[in-house]
Amino acid sequence: MRQINHHEALSKHYQIIIVGSGFAGSILAKELSGKNYSVLVVEAGTGDALSFGQHLDYVDRYRTATIKIPNAPFPNCSNAPQPMETDVEPVPKGGVSAKGYFVQTGPYPFASTFTRRVGGTSLHWFGSCPRMVPDDFAMRSVYGVAVDWPIDYDFLQPFYEKAEREIGVSANVQDQQYLGIHFSPGYVYPMERIPQSYLDGWFSKGLANMRVDELGEPVMVRSIPQARNSIPNPRFDGGEGFTPKGAVGDPSIGQRCMGNSSCLPICPVQARYNSLKTLQHANVDLLTKTVVSKLDIDPDNGRIRGLECKVWRDDRSADFEAIYLKADTFILAANAIQNATLLLASGACKSSGQLGRNLMDHPAILSWGLAPEAIGAFRGPGLTSTLVNYRNGKFRRERAGFVLEIGNWGWNWPFNDPNDTTIRMIDEQHAFGRQLRDSLTDMVPRQVRIDMMTEQLPSDANRVEISPDWRDALGNFRPVLQYNVDDYSKQGMVFARDFGSKVFKHLGIADETTFDPSSYGYFDWKGNGYVWQGVGHIAGTHRMGTDRHNSVVDRWQRAWDHENLYVTGCGSMPTLGTSNPTITMAALCFATATRF
Amino acid sequence: MTEKPDYAICHAYTTLKSQDDLKFFVQLSCELTGFNEVDLYGTGQVLTYYQIITDYLDKKDAKLATLFSGLSSTLFSSQNETYLHKLINGHGQPAKVAASLIKLWYLGQWYNPDNANDTMIPSSQSYISGLVWTAIHAHPQGAKQQGFGAWSFPPLSEDQGQA
Ligand SMILES: Cc1cc2nc3c(=O)[nH]c(=O)nc-3n(C[C@H](O)[C@H](O)[C@H](O)COP(=O)(O)OP(=O)(O)OC[C@H]3O[C@@H](n4cnc5c(N)ncnc54)[C@H](O)[C@@H]3O)c2cc1C
């Protein structure tokens, strides 16, 4: 990878231009340059793709940030703005909330964010990499809701394997064979599973005799596949083994997860994957601080002729130079919301009427409480196991499935703990000295938090739009979002919360959960209040399908309306199931690469 | 937001009123945190925090030794505990200053006693040195890594953890 300036980019002819340097962009950059295509990656944000020093600056920003939100290490920039968790607020009825980058028109705010910098959201993602279950690809045929994918699990199977290799996933196949998830004969993940936390073991033991109500089966607490480095599996790749990828700029570190307990927002040793690990080995040019504003479409044949871009220099000024970049083929990899915004701004992909629609996330409902004994909160990766029974089942005809995540960091979510608890003890209980110290020792290691990450179905009404009234500093369109959480998901969450309470009871955990009516995600269900929260899984805005009338892209993520345009990322996913979407999206990108 | 001075290069020596002042600050900090002098000096933050509190009090023409003048020089005595208990449960200036000082030591984060929204973390090191991590038998998130797989072992039991 070579980072170049726009003069050089303009002087060359590229066969392929990729927009965005996150997961999708980096994987395609590596794959396609590997097939000897000349590739330029255009990135809106700033950053030095190979600098370890810059990474250390990010770590420093995280440590000194007074609110440790996912984007804390990565400064916002007005020329390539990004949404921030701290800007999410209830949307006033009939009004908008526009204090952040998103223009939220409600009824709920869309609560998930991304990063606009070299490396994209891979800089701060968590790293959970479960595959989807086979039924997730056929929700219409199997459960009569939502839509089917144009592909099935078996189509994606070999591409999952490629994605797991590239991203470096640690898991054991035998843990993952459930609810129909299957593997090719003899397959092993690149690295052994990440050791499960003491808390996971405590859960498994405590729940050993618990049956899952309507399913009548024992609970399944399974290690979750993770994109963090573990012990390489010598049997990988037919006995070839696997070499973990260490930190970009200093590969000697990050060869193993060392238990820094800050995977999100930043792993200080980069044992958790980020897309720069892929991009650094791609034989491509990278142009940063260049925001693609519009696709230039040939009115005769729908082909994309070029990209209108704005090159900015300095975040303190909105000055830019307008440039026009040409190539034979274009690949958008700017993430679900930015892909849709850019296509809308270009008047592209109109045939299906689906562009920008079906915006999805995984609304999550939380339960937190205190275990009867110390379970070792705040140690290790944030999530090492999930309870998976409710990822699939007949109940999905009526209500959403969910996955129950067992958090290893106490009440760090939904609070800013251990800070908030400490402050409460000092300010409210006037604790000090040995008593304060002992109270913390007694309480915080007992903190437990679970969250039930719930499926959201695609809906016409949940959508990204643009409006000439809302633009950013460079004059580019800001995403205008309409978002709701429907009864299918709410019912799923109400059930999930109830199930979570049973789990707590079974384990002797004192439930301390409260749902604050002033929270952005508050809802009432049969007289009881609940709160959902966003988890960052932005999907669905340019879904794939079987023809140009029901979808924006085909199974290879090629735009139906523009033969030399691919639109890649989680936006292509017709439904989201209950799995963190990136590994599936990465698999889709490997499928795309086979078309070249 | 208060502008963040460059605490990395600590100016405390130049603002240091006297060794007695510093000694008083450390003793008060021990009483307020439940950690001993070695623990506190071990964080490397004594001078930085001394400077922060002195800067704040200077603006109010106040002195730590005056605000907490009832403190006797015997460390961790029940007399000191009773005295501080009374002060901290009151509503005066000493209660507010004490609360901010405890937070500074435990979290490595300064909260202006007059306005909790005015807050800052002086440096990476002060975040890392927060006493809360020792108290909860963990390690600062994003630093002092415990090693591959450490999280799968049982946590420290209470008596093992006592200093
Ligand atoms: C807090 C959080 C935790 C998450 N944890 C997980 C997890 O554990 N597992 C999981 O599977 N997923 C997780 N995700 C989701 C995951 O981060 C996304 O699915 C993934 O980043 C999408 O990849 P992408 O390449 O499509 O987009 P991104 O990674 O967002 O990259 C897009 C890139 O495009 C650039 N760009 C945008 N607009 C333009 C433009 N107009 N011109 C030029 N460049 C542009 C951006 O600057 C950015 O660099 C998490 C997300 C969040 C927010």
C-alpha cells in the first residue's frame, strides 16, 4: 500500500476505485490488487495507514477521554464528520434532533455510530465474529416474515472460511456447530478459541440444570468466535498452520490477546483485528482526506463515468479542491449509511425504490445485577461467550430471536463504570478511606451485565434520506434518518428481558436493572417500561435480491442499475439475524472478488 | 473546560509551598483513600495532584492545611476517621474538596469541586494510576495487561487482596 496525494492519483489510470478503507474496502483492495488490477482506495477521513505512533496517540486519547465512548480515541472531523454516541437523544415529536452528524427525524433516534478515518469502523469494533444460522437466510420461506436472501448458507460457506482467515478468527468448530451452523469436513478456525472468562464458567456451571422454557432444551453457553489473536491452530489449512497478524507498524506485539480489557474502543496491542492489517499488504494506492460527493452516471447506459470528490487539507478550514477521478469499475465500501447517502446524492440505483430503506441494527436490552460472590469483572476481552438458544426457533414467526451476551466488564455498559459506582459511593454515601476501598472491593468484582441483542426485521419506513437543507461543512449531504423499532423486536426484547431475569434468579444474581423513561430507547409494553440500546450493526440500506425490482444489488453486490458499480458492506444484507454482521459481510466481499 | 496544563512536565516543584505542605497533602490523601504513602508515591502522581489541588485552592485564597486543620499527624487513627467523617458529611468547602481529591486519586480524573461538568484526566499515567483498579482487583482497562488467558482464572479472593 502506498499513500499518495491527489496530483499523483489524477495522473494515473486505475482499473478499479474503491471508496472507503474499512473492512469491505480493505478486503477488496487486497483481493483485487492480488489479481493484478490497478486499484485506488479513496478515503474521506484522515490518518496514516501504517503508523504505529498514530495508534499510540489513539490509545492516549482513549485513556485521557473523560467519557469513554467507542469513538473516544478517534477525533471527529468536520470535513468527514462521524456520528457520536454522545449526540444520541430522544427525537422531539414532529421535530428533528440534529446536534450530531445524523439528522434524526424519529420516532426513535438511530443510535449506532461509525468512524470516518483510515481504517473506518474497524478501528473501534468489538471483534465478535459468529456466523449466521442457515435459517437466517430464509426468513420468508421458513418463518413467513421479512424476505429471503438470494443466497443461502452453503453458498457463503467457503467465503466464510476466507473471511475467517483474513480477519484472523479464534474459535473451535465443535463449539460452533449449533442451530444448523455447519463447516466443511476437517475445517478448523485459524486459531484456537479465546479462553472463556471465569464468569463464563460460572454461568455454565450455574445454568447446567436450567431448561429453556418453550424449547425444553438445556441452555447452550458457547464460546463466541472472536477476531483477536489466540494460539494458532497447527491443523489450520490442511496442516499449514496460521501466523497471527500483529500490530500494524510493530508486528512484534499483538501476537496474542494479552487481556487489556479494552477491545472496544481500542486494543492497545492490536491483538484485535483492524482493517489496516489487510490494507498494508494490498498492492494499492491510498488517497486520504478525499470525500466522494457524487457518482457521475452516463445517462445513456447507466455506467459510472467517474467520481466527483472533494480533497480537503485541514480540519480547521472547509476549503477543498474539487477533483474528478476516473476508472473502469467502482466499488463503494463507505458503510451502509454512507453508501446510501452517496447513491442518493448521485440519483443512482433507483429501479427498486429500495435504496436507503430497510435500515437495521440489533436493538439490545440489558439486565445488570450483583452476583453473590466475586466473579472477576473487568478482566479480559469484553465478551467471550454467549447463550445461543434463542438465536433460532419457531417463535421467530411471532417475535424476534436474540443472543444473550455475557459481558466481562461489569457495569461498564450501560454505565461508565467503575467510575460511576465510585462517584456514587463518594457523593451519595460519603464514603472515604478504608471503607470506600473495601466497598469497591466488595461490590465491583461482583458486577454482572448481560445484554440480549435482538433481531430487527427490514422495514420500508426505516430509512436514510437526503435533503438540500442538511449538509456538512464541505457541502456534502448529511444522512437524514427515519427509524423505528417495531413490535416484532419489542416483543422479542420483552421476552428476552424476562428470560434474563430468570437466568439471574437461577444464578442468585440480585437484579439491579432499572429502565429510565427519559432514555432515547424507552418503550412501554403492557404497562411495563423497557429501554433498548443500539449496538453499531448498521445494515440493510442497499439490500441484495433476485432482481432489479426487489433489490439494489445482486448476490455479488453488483448494482442492478449500473453494470460497473458494486455497492458493498452490511447494507447488502436483506436481514440481520442475531449475529454481529461483519464476518458475514466480509464473506460477501470475498464472493464479490470472485467476479473479477 | 479548564485548560489542561502540561502535567507531563510537572511544575509542582516550582509551586511547592514547603515540604510540610506536601507532607500534609500526602497524609490527607492517605486518610481519604485508605491507601498508604508507598501506594500513593508509587503512582507517580503525588506532585501532579498536589499541583492541581494547590492551583484550585490558590484561586480561592484557601489552604489545604486550614481546611483540614483538625487532622492529627497520626496516620489512620480513629480520631482522624471521626474528624473526617464529620467534615465529609457536612456541606462546607472541605467536603467538596475532599470529594474531588478522593475522585482524583481513585479515578485519575479531576472534577472541579464547584462544577462537576468541568473535568479532565491530566495524563494517560494518571488514568492508569487510578486506585480504583487496585481496589477492584482488576487492572486499568487499556493498560497493565494481565496476560493471555488470565481472565479465565478465579478472581483474587478478598483476603488475598488486602494490602
Ligand atoms: C461500537 C461498535 C462495535 C461493533 N462491534 C462489532 C462486532 O463485534 N462484530 C461485528 O461483526 N461488527 C461490529 N460492529 C460493526 C462493524 O464495525 C461494521 O459492520 C463494519 O465496520 C462495516 O464495515 P465497512 O467496511 O462497511 O464500513 P466502515 O468500517 O465504517 O468503513 C467505511 C469507510 O468509508 C469511509 N467513507 C465514508 N464515506 C465516504 C465518502 N463519501 N468518501 C470516501 N470515503 C468514505 C469512512 O471514512 C470509513 O473509513 C461494531 C460497530 C460499532 C459501532
